[in-house]
Amino acid sequence: MSSVKPHATHPDPAELDALGAALFRPMGVAGIYARTALYEDIVERLARLLPQPRAARAESLHFPPVMSRSELERSGYLKSFPNLLGCVCTLHGSESEIHAAAELHESGGDWTAALEAADLVLSPAACYPVYPLVARGGSRVPAEGLAFDVAAECFRHEPSRSLSRLQSFRMREFVRIGSAAQVMAFREQWMQRAEGLARLLGLPSTLEVATDPFFGRVGQVMAVSQRQQSLKFELLIPCESGAPPTACMSFNYHREHFAEIWDLRDAAGELVHTACVAFGMDRLTVALFYTHGANVATWPSAVRRALAI
Amino acid sequence: MSSVKPHATHPDPAELDALGAALFRPMGVAGIYARTALYEDIVERLARLLPQPRAARAESLHFPPVMSRSELERSGYLKSFPNLLGCVCTLHGSESEIHAAAELHESGGDWTAALEAADLVLSPAACYPVYPLVARGGSRVPAEGLAFDVAAECFRHEPSRSLSRLQSFRMREFVRIGSAAQVMAFREQWMQRAEGLARLLGLPSTLEVATDPFFGRVGQVMAVSQRQQSLKFELLIPCESGAPPTACMSFNYHREHFAEIWDLRDAAGELVHTACVAFGMDRLTVALFYTHGANVATWPSAVRRALAI
């Protein structure tokens, strides 16, 4: 283990601009940042602001940043976003095999060739564990449907210098499971609330039909179909100068996609529908600082009131 | 994608006892659980209780659940705990290569053979990113030393059914960097405070000299040396019936270990010393529920007062 200065061999791939330097400290990898107290305070205030209008009956769950690999595979993630998935890999085998791999690193070799996939992946969104969790319960979805309020630290492998495209970020999602009418009404209601929420926070926003960043040429076909059916809307908010506005919330109708995979049915035995409303907690926080500045004391009084500052 | 019921093919490897069922929902992998609102509320109250006695000058940082792989490698983690490390692996290569791997899964093959290590690992403890972060700053450690208050979701690959040994868990750490006298005084002070904190929370505790779970036969030698030098103390608290008490806090003196790796020096050019005090936020929360029961309303009034319930 040498004592070479890290900045001599590790030119920081994640330099921060003036605003970024107030919110984050670099950690040597693009899109991975330590969050300062100034920044975390606003993330927490935003989290407390969000739940107020949620359905009282929603079950609230905080997921860890990893989830079952087989459950994410079954959800179809590899078909849509194989390039973004982070899989947890570990050294398996006997004591001498593990030692041999670790020692390969000491001798300057590539120890990672010995890694094998564990039964875990980094969650790419907060709602994926919800559907298998409901399926595990085993009962039929009741007439009034089900509602969840979930949160997780999520991961997508897309290194970028943009502060509104982190690799590791917090998502909060409201998930609705029930009839097509129930989940469409839920999504519609939240699209209206979202624009009100952006106004309350002093954030300029536009609501647009959108598509997921499906991978490759096949993905472009999936995106056309998604757009034609208006399955995804996004609330776009400016997060950095000279760049188009960023999707800070999304409103997604999955039709029977997850119900079919997880065999989620109503009392009559029909497949249910699902929808989710997703809040990019880090993007919303970056948008707040980008719009109102690094000094929270000078934010508009209405915004400060909304966040109970 | 078949619609087989998940509980038909996935017998839950992580069944929960009565207390566990009030705190967690299973996610199909041992040691990985969704956290209920009841549980999260106590985690958050505990987090607010902790910072009160910290040094006012400590820099507070919240790290994401992943950190630079090369920085953790350089920290010596592979020498000590190669079996516990979770490395982030992704599909690299061209569009057709990534598609070929993803399609292998559809046809029932092992797509994970195509995974390659990214430049990230899951952080195994909250303090590892602190030392390279200080090094990146490039300046000498001031005479009064440095103090950090950091938090992260951590990961260690040790599947277990024990609720006090999760694979994914929250750690809070107070880190001190300075002279040997400064960091030893810091650790001593926290060992006393910790016993007071346990009393305040109504938790029976014992403070003991301890060792890290170093890997393999070589690790046993490292553990003997660590114990002889009293480098690690743990505060043990009962977390489950029929099992020995669990380390819920630890008090670690690293001597010049991290300073040497990251070239951290004082104004005179001497290597500094470091120490950290670690709080297992999930273990402490499980200990509270194990000791006082699942019904927070019936917890002792002194404990409720301490947690501002």
C-alpha cells in the first residue's frame, strides 16, 4: 500500500461548479457526491412536505439500496435498461480462493475477474420491490385497491458531470394498485398536484408526455409505443444553465405489466393495473438551489414557509 | 416472462418472527428488509438524538451507499475483509454485446458472466470516504485537528436471518483526525458518553475490548495484534433472545493507518492519527424494540422523553 497522494494519480473526474461546491463534496467518481448539511437539510424538508396530500391508507416503506436480483430480472428490467443496472458481485469460494483474489490486487493484478454475482442488485427505482412484496402476501387485491408510499436510494450506471443526473440518488414513489379507473384517477390527481407543488416551491415547470430511456434500437420501438399510449408524463424543471429542463417527477401508468409478472389479481380473478408517481428527491433539491441560489436565507418567503424553514 | 406465483418458486429465505414482522417486511433475500414506518420513525428519532454532544466544528456529510472502488482498495479493505465486500458490476461493451447478455437471461442462461466491475463498491462502513476526501483537499491537518459527522447506508455480504446482522444497514460515524492525544481523548470521551446514551435509552450494555472479523487464518493474527493494542472497543447490547449481545457501537483507534495511506500530515509534516466512533443505527433501533417491545406507546417514559416521542 503506497502513500502516493491521491490527487496526484486521481484527477477528480467530478469537478464541481460554485453552486455544486456548496451542495456536494467530490468522491472521486462522476455522479457520486457526498451531500453537505446545507443540502441534506433541504432534502429532509422536502420529504416532510411531500406526504401531506397522500392517501391516509398508504403503507409507508423505506427500502434498502439493494433488492433481490431475481425479482428485478423477473420485472423485465434487463429487457429495457440492461446498460443502467448495477449488480452486486462478491468473492465466493474457499478461504484460499478468496485470499488468492485479494492478493492479486496487492500484486497489481485484476482481482475483479474473480467476482461473481450475488443475489442482489442496486435498486434502479424505488417501486420495483413493491409488486413482489404484494405478491408474497398471496391475497387478492381488495376492491378499494392498494396504496404505497416508498423511498429508496437508487442507482443507475450513467456517469455524468451533471448534478441533475447523479448515479446514486434518492427516489420517493407513491404506488397505486387497483382497477384501471382507480390507477388512472390517481395518476391524473397527482399530475395536477405536482404542478401546484412546483408553484409552491417557486420552480418553473412544464408537464410533458415522455418516454423512458429504453436501451438500443429495440428500445426506440418500445419508446414509440409508450408515447402513443401516453403511459409516461414528466414534470420538467430547469436544474442547470445551458441545459434543457430535467425530469424531476414522473407519472407512470404500467397497465397490467407488473400484475401479469407477479400475478396480482382482484377478487374476480382479473389482473389489476398499477401506476406510480416518482419524485426525484435529489433533482428537486438541486432545482431548488439552482432556482433560488445557494443562500437559503434569501429564498422567497413563500418557498421558505412551504419548507418550514 | 412467466406469471408463476413468486411464493411458489421463492420460499422466503428471510422469515420474520413476531417482533421482526412489526419492524420489517421481507424482500426475498436474507438480511435485506423493507423498513416499516414504525421502525423508521425510531431510526429518525435516534439520529436526531445523537448529534447533540458532537463537536460544534464537525463537518456533517451524508454519503451515498456507493464509493470509489480504487479508494476502498487503497484503504486496505481487501486485505482484511475480502469476503464481505460488495462490488458494483455492470454490462459494458457495445449495444449488441449488452443485448446479447440481456437476451441470455431471457433464454434461461447466466447473463451475469458478462458483468464487469465498475469503478464503485458498496460502502462497507461510513468513514472510508472521509480520509481520501481530506487528502483531496491537499492541505495539512490544522493544529486543532479535524472532525466529521458522517452517515451512509452500508453493505456487508453476510446473509443471515438475524435482525441484528443485516446485509444493508445504516451507520453513523464521528471521525476525528489529529494528534494521537487528540484522537485518543476523543475516543475515551465517546466511550463514556456511549454508556450514558445506552442508560438514557434503557438499554443494558457492556463495553468490551473487541476485534474486527478479519478474514481467514491471517486475519486471526491481525485480530490478536488489534486486541493487544486495544485498538477497538464495542458497546454490546442484547438484540435477540438466546443470542449473545450485539455490538451496537464501536470505538476505533486506527493509529497512523489511514494517514499513511492517504498521506495526511500535520503542519510539521508528521503523519496524523485517526479514530472513529460508529453507531449501528439499525442495530440500536432493533435493540430498542427488543428491549422495550413492539408497542412504542408502552416504552418507559424516560426513554420516550429521550427520543422526543
